[in-house]
Amino acid sequence: MPIPPSRRNFLRIASRSLASIAAAGIFSRFGQINALAQSSCAADYKALVCVFLFGGNDGNNTVIPQSTPTTNPNNSYSVYAGIRKGLALSQSSLLPATLPNGDVYGLHPSLSGIAHLYTNGNAAIVANVGTLVAPITRTQYLTAGASVPSNLFSHLDQQQEWQSSISRGFRTTGWGGRVADVMQSCNNPNFPTVLSVGGNTLFATGNQTFPATVTPGQKLGLQGYGTGSSARLTAFQDLLTFDNGVSLVQASNTITKAGNDQATLLNQALTGNAAITTVFPTTSIGQQLLQVAKIIQARNALGMRRQIFFAYLGGFDTHDLQLVDQGNQLLQLGDAMKAFYDSTVELNVASQVTTFTESDFGRTCQPSGGSTLGSDHAWGSHHFVVGGAVNGGNLYGQFPTLALSGPDDANTRGVWIPTTSLDQYAATLATWFGVDSGNLGQVFPNLVNFPSPRPAFI
């Protein structure tokens, strides 16, 4: 989960300062020139919105075979129910997601918002996505020394790998930040390409570009400088521009000043905009996505043609009480993503904004022991992509064979080996966003290991 900084910060932007663009490692990279930046950018507007599901969402109860798929006759609802036992959702409760070939999958009953978008062609399912170094089979995985991501099944490591797309080794940047590095020439240089409404995050940190952080509903900018405080404000600004000869302090002052300048710019851009009439849920994720919608509405005033956003929803580490807890979280997710899509329609940018989910990992198809039913950490899982440009109403990738110790199981509990890599999933999004083929390999170092066509969900 993101760790919120102290609310006693002297300078804060919505209690998480825009000056917090000084993320881990920024001083070592301060002032670098971006060799990857593209020299040109299309004149249209596009935005990517990542919704990270912290804790590891159980894909097995998110997307379920209703009929026997034509592509895999070994799967069916009865096979699913036989493995899931007390965790199995009733077949009658599932929300139908019919594929163009007539196969029917069921979505969790709490996902009515996403089911509506799917039926209308504005949402797609991408099956069994996960972190990978290279394609791997069950036989290869069970061989000593197999090349697999570092520390599989660890929350922190897998969160970092999903956010960075670097499955082995040290990670200081995220793939969203590296995409921003490439696309920064599209935008006003005085405002960040990446903005997080979910705290400081690795996903949004690039080599040369750094995120702004905004907490929905909080006042932006310096606090404590109201009427009669002009002398104090002038003194503070003088401190930020004073050359004291200490490079680390100078870098910090420069970043702090940039954060305050960006807060001022954002405040000005948001002022006077018509209220968004789409009704958003009052949940945390609902209000995060409302804030994103407001900033997208101000895109022209900010001088932005490409934007990347990070939002999050926690509570998916369902080792017990899963039927209730996951249902509650997926209800929040589905309602918020539906409201956000509706707001993009209202703003006339539905085909220019794409929202997608990420999560630590999937969960075991076989329930964990005990009377309070739950599931344990696993690997591949199913994800949603939403937007007007999405080739919706379909499932992309390969759904795993639901068999314990079967061809897609990493052990004996239904730990699905991913059949679509995070690199393929993210590269499809980045290509739509405008990253050219010559830069994709720099943004996604492992992409070269996956020569098969990327899923064409957008």
C-alpha cells in the first residue's frame, strides 16, 4: 500500500506536496537530459489512467467460465466450482460477458458497472496477465534455476515489478514514468506529465520526469500564507532562490519551488471550470477518479497533450472472509470506473482516455484452509481495460486451464503461470499512447523476450 507522508509537512499540495516529486533517487538524476524523448508528438490528447488494486485481486472470482469455452473444452463453471468449493460464486449471480464467438464468461456480481461497459463495447478483459522474464511453461518452472521474476508471491516485490515492468534487479523507475520520459515533448514543460492521486508511487517516477501528487478534496499549495502574510511568503521565496553553495540543498530548493509553481498553475487551470455533472461514488477510489476527471477537464489550460495518472484501491489481500471483502472492494471498483468513463463522455474525451487495472498478483484457485474462506498469493490474474478506444466486448489473451497440477499451474493449488506478460499488456497501452516502436524496448526491457503478437485490446 502507498505510505502517506506526514501531514505536518510545511509545504504541501493536498497534504501530499507537489514538491514530493523529489522521489527516491531524484538527486542522483537531477538535471539529466532525456535521450529517449521523442522529437515530435501528435496534436491530439490522450491519457492513461492506472488503477492499482493493492493486495492481489483474486481473478478466479472476477472472471469465471459460464459456458464451456470453444477454445478450451476443459474449462466450465462446474470445473471452477469443483476447485473453488466454498469460495465458488453461484452461477446465477454472475453477470454475463459474452464473447464474439458466443462463449460466455461471468463477471463477479459486484461488477455491474464494468459489466455494463463490457456489454456496450467500452471494456475488455485481458486474461491471465502477470510478471514474467520470458515465456515459461510448467515444466520449465519446475526445473531448478528457471528464469522467473524475483520473489514471486511477495507483496512488495510484485507491486514494484508491476509498477516498473522490471522483473529482476533493482528498480528506481516505473514504466509510467519512463513513458512520460519519452513523451515529455508533448506537454507544457512546467507541469508534470504524470500525476498521482494515490500518493508517491514507483509507477509514476521516470529517469527525468517526476510525478505531481494530489489528494482529492484538499487545498493545493502553500498553507499559512493568507492575508497579511506577504512578508513571510516573500522571505520563504527568497530562501528558495538563495544560492548557498550546497548542491543538495540547491536541488531540494529547486524542486520545492517547482512544486509550488505547479500547484499555482493547477489551481489556476481548475478555477472557473464548469462542475462535472457525472455523479461519482463518495468512496476513496471514486473521489480519486473524480479528481483525475477534473484535471483532464483542465488539460488545455495546463498545456497538456499526454497525461498519465495513478490511482489505487486497497483491501484485496483476502486470506479469509473473501466472499464479503472482495465483493465490497469490487463494488467500489466497478462503480468508480463506470462513473469515470461516464465523465469522459461528458467531457467529450471518451476515446482519448484509457483506464486499466494492475494488481500485485492473482490468488490460488484452491481456497486456503480454515472456516473463514480465503485464498493465498498466486501469480497470473485477469484485468480490465476501459475506454472509448478499447476494442471492448471481448476477452484477450489465453484463459488458464482450470486444473490443479494442470498445464498452467505452477504447483498444485491453481497458481496460474501468466500467458500474457505485463510487458505485452503495458506495451499495448504505451503504443496507443504514442510511444514509437524504437522506444518501446527502452521502456520495457523484457519486451524483446515476447515476440508473439501483443493483445490487440485497443
